[in-house]
Amino acid sequence: MKIAVLPGDGIGPEIVAQAVKVLNALNIGIEMKEAAIGGAGYESAGDPLPAETLKLAKESDAVLLGAVGDWKYDTLPREMRPERGLLRIRKELNLFANLRPALLYPELASASTLKPEVVAGLDIMIVRELTGDIYFGQPRGISTLPNGEREGVNTMRYSESEIRRIGHVAFNIAMKRNKKVCSVDKANVLETTELWRQVMIEISKEYPEVELSHMYVDNAAMQLIRAPKQFDVMVTGNIFGDILSDEASMLTGSIGMLPSASLDANNKGMYEPSHGSAPDIANQDIANPLATILSAAMMLRYSFNDEENATRIESAVKKALAQGYRTADIYTDGTRKVRCSYMGDAVVAAL
């Protein structure tokens, strides 16, 4: 198993180091090679996605990513900013399906900002299309109109085939869960998502056991707070999925708990925590590494079909939480606050 390890920026190197520590503890013959991306890529090669990094990612069986971004790069030309490296590697590897589970561990019910009875037992899978939509649509840019006024343009667009392939991912996942798919759109306003809804209805006929529902994105945002346990699998486009998955993360107590997988058509994937690079707490050994460790578990499950070791990692995380270990973002009275590296050690010990 060849894994490209891309620590990235901010807290990325700290949290990735803990996931690597856990993978090594499994002792299952994983070969890992590290490369730079994001701001680190710009610093080392003048490019947020150096050619060497992309080559390594393409030659590997999976990619483990930390996070990209830092405020000090905000003044760079847009194409040189760390986030562009992330968008480019997703596009280059054709990682069109982003899976973001929002699972509440019983030990963290009190860490959520919602009442425990609202979130207890929460288990949602958000399936986000990742390589289309307004983030990639053309034309785009900032131009000056004849009257001298500046205008910004971004284009939301989806082809039928793009919608169809992400729809099949969502329905197949639902078949292994509670057989419910909620498709999130804004079909009353946006023609792009009117087509999205039409295609989802067509796909649903191939999965008669799965119950399909539809929800406008503004209502979905509200319902995630009002009654989140009504959802099983949510499927949506790139920009809506970006927003809703971050919202769902707070139901679990902290975005530091949410892993993610970005897959191509053959389940080759890039695995990363749902949170960002948090440069304000970088190099302090206080970040939560559990989302990254759980992303490594998703990697074993989806790219290597190794359910046994994926479950071992997830069980070890649960055990560490049951033993009372908490990083600062999930700490509550009566638990034991530990540093990032110590939490990694606790998971290894629990293995």
C-alpha cells in the first residue's frame, strides 16, 4: 500500500504525524512518502501543487492530506495561494465524490452546542460533488465594465453525467445504511439544481429500496439544527456541500472530529480532516488529531478495502475518548485535557 503523505500548512504537519503514527502501529506493510502542498509547496517550489507532489499523488494508491492555507499567503496572486493547490489536486486526480460522515460519539454529547437529546445517536453521511459547480465553472473572474465599475463573475454549472455519477455514489452508500437519500438543491431558483433534481429522480428508479426526498438548501441548513437525526445520506453539489458539511460538523462537538474522503471512480482517494489549517494554533501541539486519524481509517476502508483495520482504528478512537482524553476543542469538566501528540499516543495505546 503506497500512500502519499501531504502534511500541508498550519496544524497539518502536527495532525498528520499522529495519523502516520497510528498507521505505523498497525504494522500492515504501508509505504509512505511525504511531499509538500499548499503554502509549503509554494515555499519549496514556487507552486502550491509542485509537479513532484502531483507525480507522487498519481503514482500512489491513496493520499493522506493535512490542511492547506495561512493568512500570510493571502496577498499572493490567486493561482499561487495554497487553496488553489488543493482544488487542482482534486481536479487532477478526478476526485469527484467527497464523503463527510457526521457521527456523534456518546462521550461527546455534552460537547455539542445543541441539547444532547437532539444530537444523541447522530449518524449522517454527507456526499458532496467535488469537481464541478461554481468553484470550477467558466467564465469566472473580476473585470471592469464599460462604465468603469468592477464586476465579479462565477458560473454555476453541472452536466447530467456529473450529477448522475455522484448520485450513484450516494444511493450505493444508502443501500449499506438506512436506505434514505435526501437530495439538497435550490431548484425553485437555480436551473442548474433543477436539472440536479430531475437526474436524482431518474437515478432513484434504479434503487427502489431507497427512499428519496428533496430539500432546498436553506431549509436543509435549518433542519440540520432543528432535527438532524432525520437525515441518513445527504447528497448535494459542491458549494452547498461545503457549507452544510461544516455546519454538520458542529453537531458532533467539534469540526476536529470530522474525517473526509474524496474518491475517484475506482475508489482511489485523498483523505483529510474536514477542518482547515488553523494557523493561529499551529506549532503549539494543541490541535485535535482525531479527524485525521479517522480519515486514515476511511482510507483503509474505501481505498484498500481493509474493513478490519479501519474498524480497529475507529474502536481505538472510541476507547481513548471513553478513557476521558480530550484535546482543548472537545474538553469539558471532568475529562482530561491532553495535547495533540498525547492524543495520538492514546489512540496507539488503545490499539
